[in-house]
Amino acid sequence: MSNVTPAFFTESFDKSLNNTHSSNKAVKSKSEEVLDKYSFNDYFEVEKSIEIINEYNFKNVALQLPEHLLWASQELSRILTTQANHQTKVYILGDTAYGSCCIDEVTALHLKTDFIIHYGHSCLSPSSRIPVQFVFGKKSFDIPAFYSTFQQTFTNTTEKFIIFYELQFQHYYNDLCQTFKNSNNVVITSINNFNNIFSTKSFLNNSSNQLYNSNSSSSECCSKNSSNETTCCSNENLSESSCCNNSDNNNNVIAAIDESNLNSNGNIFGRTVSKEVFENLGEYNFLWIGGECITLTNLLMNYSKNCFYRYYINGDKILKETLPRNYSLMKRYYISEKCKDSSVIGIVVATLTVAKYSETIDQLKKLIISAGKKPYVFVVGRLNVPKLGNFSEIDIFVIVACPENSLIDSKEYYKPIATPFELNLALKNKNWTGEYISDFGQLFPTLTNLNSDDDDQQPIPEDQVDDDEGNTHHFSLLSGKIVMKNNRKVRQQQLQTSNTTTNETKDLITTANDQFKQLQIVEDHLSDRTYKGLDMRIGETPVVKAVQGLSGIPMHYQDEPNNTTSTSNTITYTK
């Protein structure tokens, strides 16, 4: 008889609960170190949150915290519920359906919340419905030391710089502006801590969730010189917040806090610069304060023509920052070429909150169909390899997500994952100039130009030829074969012409042929699969009567054989 410790075992509920408590204590002690010299209320900006809740009379507040800050949820909930001027219900959003950097509006709407406080790192994607406050946390660094290093490193006073920084350094914005107030060639990016916070209290108290849409503004009512002005302004039952109210409260027209000049400024991944600077970004060097992160990678990819520098806080030095650009672009170029060879493309929805995500999906579907390919839309929540591995018929996936969740290293996935920019580049046969756009919001105007004549005016690539039926053939750089792409526009024109010159019988034959081709494509996919499902063996499986199953818990069932005994920590097996 020998004692063998199994690879894993199931503990009792009490012991598991105790381990969970000890784990939470470890996480709490580790996270409390992040507070550094800041107090709890200062680090989480509790007073500012209470001020906003009281000012706008929010009733249901959702606190969205990442996993490493969940230890603070109980204290935050207690403070907000006790120190607010009215009874406020607080909900904790601990696990998001997608990335924790995005606002979880779906869960918040299910809870009927009217205000979200997002803690931790954020992609700063604009929320489309619910008012949001961003609380990034705080880290410290020595501004005089940074300024001294900056002056010693860059002696040429004619060089222009745009300074970016980690979100946890956002509270140093005013200090940085004061430090560089005499430097006309240095621009400090600003970050807005609020989104969709309106200045009309009566507007916020409306029970309709649709009214939280930032696109619903007074400009839709009275800004146009048309009959709409007479129609909407002739109503005698005008509310206090109406855009046509001529009372002294007319300054309560819907407007966002600190966002009055948002349309006149440029936006770089949630960072704001003036319109003049934004239009001349090529003249500036980029300086990043902080460590490596996905935001810095996005900046390097999207603004590859600019020169990047990074300030190392621990070493107090400024070094030139480069991305392994050739290797990174080669991987993205491979995925773009894969889009050309794919016939079935899956659109993976990885956000339900970023503005224009629904419109972008519709435009991607139109783009794929116009290229003679078949689109499918998948909403699978947080991405992982097993989820996407279930769809073996898909040749390539294209992800619709926030900029920080778009660049996915798909080497572990069974099929590549492209971005909307790469798909648009491939299906429109455009030459890649090195420009890259990871924000589909910036790409959206290009996607909407499907019916323009620009594609017809572009020269045909050297590796592409057209046949008599309008189908396009091109040489695949990946497989080394000739790949055919059906021209649906020509096909539709041929069908319309044939319908006017043929009788009903020929139309039925044409329809039958199309259906047969679709069935043939499905059969080809099935024949290529190595696993075609379980063999049903209809009529061959013997029928048995129902029997009683196991009773108890996995650690020890009641009918378990007597040759196994369990202890508190190990299971003893008898040889």
C-alpha cells in the first residue's frame, strides 16, 4: 500500500472559502502598495465623484473596477452611499464582457444605472449612452528632474515636441503646463476625465435611456433654418431643458463638462491637442512619459513617421524609442494579404460601447459582399483561442474593438485576426504606404465610400487579371497559387439582363444553379474538415433503461468503491 498525491484534488467549501479570503488579503496588501504616498480618497478621487453625484442627482451609480482594484470596492461603495446628499444605490461591475479598459455599458444598462465611474487604465473610447467619470489612479515622478533631463537632452530649441504620459500621471497636467509655459515648441496633451456629463439636470432625470446619447443635441431641433424650427418651437408645453425655452435658463442647453471645444480640437487616442497642432503633427516629435504599454505601441504604429522618445522615470533618462517596425509591419502585411485569399470572413464584435461600432460592422459587411466574399458576424464576448477555434470554416477574422484591443498577436489562434484597416486595404486593392490606423472610428469615413468611383479609377495591379465573366484572378503571395474572386457587380448585371430576355423557366434554372453552387461550397468545406462530428449510428445503438446516477460531491460519492479513501489534503489509492 502506497500513498500517492494526485495532481489535483477538490477541497471542501469552507477551506476553499478560507483560501479565497487569504488570497484577497494578499491582493489587497499588494494593491495598497500602489497607493504610494496618496490617501485612499485622494487616489480614487472620491470627493470629486461625490460632487458629481450630488450636482447631477444621480440615483444609480455603477463602479467598474479591474481585478487588481476589486479590494477597494467595498470601501468605495460605503463612502459613496453614506456621504452623498441623497440615497444612492451603488453597483460593482467586477468582470466585463470584453476588455476592462472599455466602459461596460451593457451591464450598466441592465442595472438601469445613470452614472458609471471607471477605475484604472482606460482606452478612453467615448461612451455613447451613459455619463462616465474616469479615475486613473495616481503615480508620482519628479517634474524638476524631468525638466532638467529634457533641457540637457534636447539642446536644439527649434525642435517641436508633443508630450504624452501614462494615465496615472494625468494629475500632473497643470504642473507640466506651468513648467513648460515659456517653451512655445512644447505641447502637453490633455485628458478629459468625463464623458457624456451633461449640464442639464432635468435632462438627466428623464427616464429614457435613449436621452443619454450624446448625438442627441439641440442642433437637431433649432440650428437649421427650416420648417423644423417652427414645428418644434411652436409647442407651448416647453420644458425647462428645451432648446427653445426663452427663459433665463436658456444656458442649460445640453453641453458636456469641459467638452465645449472638443469639436475644435484634435484627438489622439483620447488625448487632446489644439486643431492647429493636430493638422501639423508631422512637424512634432513625440515624447512619452512612463513605461511600455499598449498605448505607446499604438502611437508607434499609427504615427510611424514621427520620431519618438521615452522618459525613463526610474533611470531619469530620455532615450529614442523605436518599434521593431519591419517585423511588426511584415506581420500585419501578411494578415492583409490573407484577407485577399479568404472567401469566408468572420467579423468578431469585441465592443458594444465604442461609438459607431454598429455602423462599422454594417460597412464591413457591405465591403466584404462587394468583394465577392461571404461575411459572418460573431459576438463571443472576451476572445480566446477555443472560442474562435469552433468556427473552422472561417478563413480569417476581422475584429471590431477599441484601439487597445485591436492589435492582437494571432499566432496562437487557428486563423489570423485582422483589423478593419487591413481588411479595407486588401479588399480595395490599395497600395500600403506604411500608414496604419487602429481606431476604426477614424477609418469609418473611408469605409462608407463604397459607391464612389475611386475604385474604378485605380490601376489594376500587375498580379491581377480579369476574365470575360468579370471575375478577378490574382497571384497569391502566401500560397503561390492563382486565386479567383467573383465580381458580384458584373454577376448582378448579367442576372438583371438575363431576366429581361429569358422566360420564367430559364429564371428557375438560373436560381437552381446558384443554389447548387452554394451547396457545392458547403460540401467542399465539409470534405476538407478532419473532424466531421460524432457518428450518430441511427438504429445501431442499444436502448437501455435509466439507472440511478452518483450521489454526493466529487470529493467522495456515496456509492464510491471502498478502495479509495480521502483525507483533508491527499487521496490514498490502494494498489
